[in-house]
Amino acid sequence: MVDAARHPNIELLTYTEVKRVEGFIGNFKVLVEQKPRYVIADRCTGCGDCAPVCPIEVPNEFEEGIAPRKAIYIPHSQAVPLVYTIDLDNCIECYKCVDACGKLDAIDFSQQPRQQWLDVGSIVVATGFDSFDPTPLLEYGYGRYENVITTLELERINNSAGPTAGRIMRPSDGKMPQSVAFVQCVGSRDERYNIYCSGFCCMYTIKNALQWKQTYPDAEITIFYMDIRTPSKGYEEFYRRAREAGIRFIQGRPSRITQDEATGNLFIQAEDQSLGQVIEMETELVVLSTAAVPRADADDMGSILNISRSPSGFFMEYHPKLRPVDSPTDGVFLAGAAQGPKDIPASVAQGAGAAARAARILSSDTWDIEPIVAHVWEDRCVMAQGKKCGICATKCPYNSIVTTEGQAARVTPAKCHGCGACVAECPHNAITQMHFTDAQIFAQLHALLAREPEKKIVAFMCNWCSYGGADTAGTSHFEYPPQSRGIRVMCSARMDQDFVYEAYRLGAGMVLVSGCHPQDCHYITGQQVGAERFARLADRLEKMGISPQRFRVEWISAAEGAKYAQVMREMHETLQGLDPEALREENERVRPDLERRLRRIPEIPDVAEALETVVCV
Amino acid sequence: MAVINKFDPAFKDEVMAEPGGENLMRCYSCGTCMAACLIRRQEPDYNPRRVMHMAILGLREAVLSSPLIWMCSACDECYPHCPQDIHISELFKAFRNIAVREGHTPPEPAAHVNERTCVACGLCVEVCPYDAVELVEKRVLGHNRMVAQVDAARCMRCGVCAASCRSASIDVPDFGDQRLLERIQQELAELGEVLA
């Protein structure tokens, strides 16, 4: 941190909050608010003469509330910058600190919050995590029993720079405990609180236990665990070292902790699964390994930065495997536990990765963006005509569309990733997608269904998954009927219901819409937008009189070539089972309804011209 | 309910200090030994993993007085499978050595030497896979002479000594020649009845 503060190219803004972020990759504008310290940073030397004279004592947040701090304070002795801050919520304005500061005259009660706009090219989000508060887990008695503490509290007690100067003592009587029990997975892997595994708790517990054992070899140390998870390099060896050092590992999640009023000792009840028996253990101290949870303000931060959050609440990466450092918003990167629970080596690696990704943008004069982006025909957007709409903005997974009353929807091309959800969802056909315009897709449909349409299976495929699946079927030589006709779009979100109507209007035998499995979508929520649409569409088609077996929705990954071929074979079989005459009659029957629904299609720019020039193959 | 504090936390150190017991704390209770164990097929109560875990917890008396620690036949079917490289039969030998020192005896008698007929040829010493037999000088029928002597803590009751003894002077009780012959005849008779 000191190095960062001294670096000529790094400006450190501490005690500063991000209020707003506007713009896009390479051109962000960030509004920050520097909070008043009531101490002039340039004058404060960090000598510390002010704190001893301050009469106010409040719990020290950095010490997990174990030790007090004054109303004029530094968070901890290695704080950067080493500048005191007055906590005005607790300060009684006795001005004793002003006298103590003397000639330096660094204290200034008139300071106000200061806002400023910064121009930045890229943003790295490294806001960290919070520790789960185990109070709601009544069975463990945290908050009721003094000698039940959290790991972070132990870290402070165990720290040589901490309030006890590294002497381990338990809260109730200040004695050095001879026995300690660690309880794993408190608040994690728990459907009631957080379903995920926090990942690094096993290792920090083993670290604390081993450190304790090495300092006090006679201490009785027990770890209650469900599974010990030590997956990284050298971690399993560390776990073995802890076992060999005589630390007792008991597989079983304690069901209850009770306290002996007289001694303050605790009784833990658990099933020892290896022993196959319920056991009870008396111990002098219990340490709860609490889950890592998203920061309390992650929701606000997410909306300020325009980045979404995973179901667990941590910030979501662009792709879990291939782009784990990028956020879905170009130019915004994630580092450390803000993206998910992470230990130190992983956080350092991700931080270095994020810095390198950010530097690429800073060192470039220009930046290539996706050519496949949405475009609004302003004259067609009803918002411009003063009507209420804004559907496109609600469907965009990247928040790249801004809608303002009385103005046409505005797409920021640098933020658009080209899923096409807005295009398909726009009820007024006022948005198009570059390279996948309605005109192009209607023209493809007309060409593919020019001859014997009732024998054809039209398959709409997403670029990343089902098209890849069809490709795999081909390269793997999985046979499927030649009657299939594929149309590729970028995402199932782009598959407009009008495309399906048009396919049936032209007499197609079968229609398949296919895309990624829900968790695999390359456009965050694109697949969901598509899936909801197709669920409604299936009902509507049936009500219109189209046999339900003629419409199918399948999620096929790029690896599932066999599944793609199988779906095609099944659909072909179904089609062959239908009476051709009845099929033609059904098409004739629904045609007026379809034509009514499609009556506005020729008004879409370029569609009419494109259909005139369709060359049938 | 077992109360862990009544256990002896120093027991694991005692076992680890005993030859063969060094790797006790490596056990992470995966159960591979249990799945491989041949004894368990005959003795459902026997579970080497559980015995080791009892020792780690410090269930001193329960381990030392348990008939389970005497059941291991040292076939070493488990040893090559153990992912923590614990030589379990050696570990059980360590349990037995401590148990014998504490005055515990194996539930089943070890091989027994008829000192009157033993000629101290040493064949049993040679064949014993567990180094449980040695030749010692003893006063037998008023004379000092060499005879075989069995270390009960090491004897696994396999009977190799009895089968190889030229003078029929060493025997495993309950598995003596006479007892085995009777059992064979009984089995044959039952088989005869079934066939008839």
C-alpha cells in the first residue's frame, strides 16, 4: 500500500466514495465524493499526539470491536496514508485534539465533503467481502456466549500488532485457553444463509490451528468440519501437516453449543461420523469459521457501476471460465473477493490480471468494439412520439439502452454486446441488429422455404451453443435428416416470434428454436429472455391452431452434437407421422391469423426490398 | 453419548511413539482400508478406520481393551490401497504392544508350544511371518534347554508354525490338528447327509 501511495502514476483517493459512473470503455466519467477527515492531510504527520487526549472511546472496527479507539483515530497502525480522521458522529467537539496538535494546526472542523468528476479509461472493482454475522445461528450462541468468537476476532487476538499483543486470551476471563474448537461452514453451504462454499475457510482455520499448536504444543485443538477443502497447490500437504501435528479433525457439524455458567466453558454436541456416534466435548473457546459474504453495499455499487451480480450476490464475471477477470461491462474489471470468495494467492493473481486488462485499454488510442450491435430507428421508436414504452431497456442484459421520456431509446454501441434481445422484444420493430437485420433473416426464411416448405424443419440456432452443436454433429458425422434448414442468430434472445410466425405462414412443417443451456448463455440473461418468450409463444401457437408437436424448444450446447442430431431425427419422424394434406389444411386455416400478426413486417426498413430480391435455391 | 474430554489426548502421541504407530495422525478416515479388509467380511464389527479414529480421539481404554485390535491378520490387503501410506497392520501391532504392556491379553490364545516335545529345531522361527517365535533357554523337566517361545502380542494365529512343526509340538488352540480333523469329518458327514 505504501508503494502504491508513493508511485508517481498512482493517485490514491482514500476515504472517498464512488457516487456515479457514466460513459463507456475508455471514456468513463466517475463522480467521487471525498469525505471530510476534519484533519488537513498535508499538515498531519501522524505523530499521534491528538488521540491520547481525546476523551471519547468507541469500539474499534478494525479490531472487530475487541479494543477501543478514540474519536480522532487512524484505522490501524499501518494505515496509508498515515493521517488521522475525526469521527464526527462520536466527537463531542471538546477541541482537546486541537490543543494537542499545536503548531501543526492540522485540525479543521470546517471541512466539507468534496465531489469531483474523474475521467478514467477503465475501472477495476476490488471492493472485497464482508464476514457473515453468525448471530442468527442460535445453536452456536454467538453474541450470547462470550467465548464463542469468529475467526476474524481470533485473527485480531492472535495478531502481535493486535489488542492483546498476540497473547491469546478468551473474552470471558482473559485466560489463555488450553482447548479450542473450530467450527467450519458457519453460514456457508447452508440453504438458510449462503449456499456456496466460501472456499478459503478450511485453509485459514488450519493455519490458525497450526500456528496455535506450534506456539502452545499442549493445547487441545479440534476442528469440526463437513468436508476439508484444500484444492490449491501445497494446501493438502498443509492439511496433512496439521493432522500430523496432532490437531483433531472431527467430521460432523455441531448441532448445539451450550455454556457452563460457572466456568464459561462451552459444550459442543456433534455427530462424529467416523466414529458413528454422537459426541460431546467441553472446550474453553469456540471459533466460528464464518462465511465470506458480499459487501453490504454491493447492490448499490453494482447499480452505480452498471455490473450485475451472481445469484450468490458477488459481482458477476463476463464468463466463469474464459473471462473471469472482466465484468460484463466492457472496461470494468473485477479483482479479489468482490467477484467471489477467494484466498490471497487467487486474489493477487486476479488483481494482477485485472491491472493488465485495464492497462491494455489505457495504452490504446482506439478500441475495437463488437460490430454486431443494436441500432434504433429513431423515427419508429414510440418513445420519441411521447408514448410510454422502454421495454428494450428492461430486456438489455448490459444496461446499454437509455430511455428518456419524449426521446427515442438510445443505445451506447460501446456497451452493447449484440445479443439482440431488445430487437426481438421491441413491439414496434424500431430496433435492428447490425448483421442480423430482420430483412436478412426474413430473406433467409423465404429462400429456405421456397420449395416444398411443408417437408422442411426450420431450426433457429444461437451462435455460441446450438449452432456449435449442429457443427459438432457435422464434424462428428452424426447423421440427421437433410430436410433441416438452419438459421443462425447470435442468441436465442434475438429469435423474434415474428420469425416463427413467418416460417409457418410460408408453410414450414416444423420449427425448432434452440439456444444455450440457461447457465451457459454468453449474454448473461439473453437465454432467459428467449426462454420466457418461447414459453408464451408455444401456448399462443397452440391456441392459433398449430399442432403443438410442430414447434419445439431445445437447449443444446456446442458439445451436444449427438443431441442436435437426435432432436432433428425426432422432429423428422414427427413430421413424417403427420398427414401432409392435414398439414396443408392446418397452414391454410391459420394463415389469415398469421398474416394479421405479420401485417407490419413490410414496413420494417429494407424488408420489402430484401424479399423482392430473394434468390431461391 | 461419548464425552470427548474423558478421552486421553496424549494417547495418540503414545501410539505415534510406538514403532509402527508413527503415521497414525495421517489418517483422514477415507475408509479405503475398511473396503479392502478381508477380516471385515467375516467380522462385521471390525473396522480398521474406526479403530484408528478412536485412537486419534484418545479413546485409550476402548482401543486397548477392544477385541478389534487383535483381529487384524496382517494380510496387508489394505496397506497398498491406503492413500496416506499408513501401514495399518504395523499400526495395529503398535496398539497390541501397548495393550500387552498394560496387562491386556488377546481374546483368543496365541500359538502354544509343548515344551516337553519341542526339539528347538528352529523351523517355526524361520517360517513365522510375524517374528513371533524365538528360541529361548528354559528349565524343562529339570533340565536347562532351548525351546521355542511365542510372543502372544505378535502372534497372529495363522498356524504356519503348527503346520511346519516336525514334532507336532506347536499348535494354535482351537485350530489344533485334532480339532481341525474333527471339523473336516463333521463337514464331510454333513455333506454326506446332503448328498444322501
